[in-house]
Amino acid sequence: MSMDGIWTFVIPERQGGGVIVARSGKLYGGDIGYFFEGKYTEADGAVNGSIDVTRFNQHAMQSVWGDNAAKFQVLFQGTISGMTISGTIQRSGVPSRFGLTLTRRADLP
């Protein structure tokens, strides 16, 4: 299955989550405080990518890394299994890595 579609994501360890739209190797999305733009590759049931994260809501809670950074990049990797992707997410330059679960919610037209 192609990753193209609308996905929700959850980072259980940090009670974070949001929405991601994937299409043709590009990612767009956000949560209550940040918007995301990135890219991904798929091969043999695995997905890897990077996302540029930009803060837009100064009144929202901190990032899942516990700060109010205006902009940062995250790297992710995961395994596609049916309608879910299970993997990890890590902020560039920060040793903390968190579990990540994405759930496919809709196809794109």
C-alpha cells in the first residue's frame, strides 16, 4: 500500500499527536502549535523521512521535547502494516527518541 493519504499520528510517551497528509513523497500537517512540511521514501514496507517543524501558535503547549523552539527538524522511520505505521521519531541534534504510531484515516482524491 502507498503511504499517500491522510494520517493521524500519536506519540504516546509525550501525549502528542496531529495530522499528516502524505502525497508523492511529500508530507504536510500540523498540531495545535506547529505546522509540518517534509519528505519521505517508501521501500519494502518501510518508510523513512524528515520533517521541518515550525511553531505558529505562541499560546500552545510546548513541543514534545519540552521546549518552545520556533523551528526544528525531526527524522522518522517506521514499518507499514495495513492501515498503521509503527516507528520512532527523533529531533535532529537531540538524543531523545519517541515511539510513533500513524493511522491511515482517508485516501486522497
